[in-house]
Amino acid sequence: MQSDTTAILEAETGTELLELEAPANPTASGWLQPGTSFGKWVPLLAKFAFVQALVQAIGFAAGPLIVRNLPKREYAFYNIGNTMLAAILVLADSGISSALTAIGGRV
């Protein structure tokens, strides 16, 4: 017996039946429900954002504490190291992004 929310399809053999449940009344907030694919990503992304914000805050608070306790010579090494790290990251990132752009352009 076929109801409003059930569609019955007959397989090629004619003997097997497959019942598919259709949503009764989808709502505007249905995409945030826990069972949906978007609904399962929202809590995961929220946790990720919270942890990232926490790590950034700890790094922001630790930076001045480390710098204030360093002698001039060690602060100079710290500053040179951070400058080199920034330069290396810029150079490495530009190579990867151009390579990915080239690969993406071929697809």
C-alpha cells in the first residue's frame, strides 16, 4: 500500500520492492538538523574554531612574556628567527599556490 510519504519502486525482476521515505514537510531550518550532512559539520567546525582561537590567545599572551624575559642577544636571535620563518613561509606558499593553480587550470 502506497502512502503520501512512501514511493514504491519495482526492480527489474518484478519481484523485489524498494521503499523510499520522502520527507513530509521540510522546514527552513532543516539543514541545521543533526542528521543532515551540514548539521554534522557545524559542531565540528565550532570546536575547531574555538580551539584555534584558544591557541591564538595563548600565543598572543606568551609572546610578550617570552620577549620581556630574554636578554638583548637572545632577543636578536629570536627576531632573526621569526623574520626568516616569515620569509620562508611566504616563499613556500607562493610555490604551492602557483602549482595548484596550474594543476587546477588543466582540469
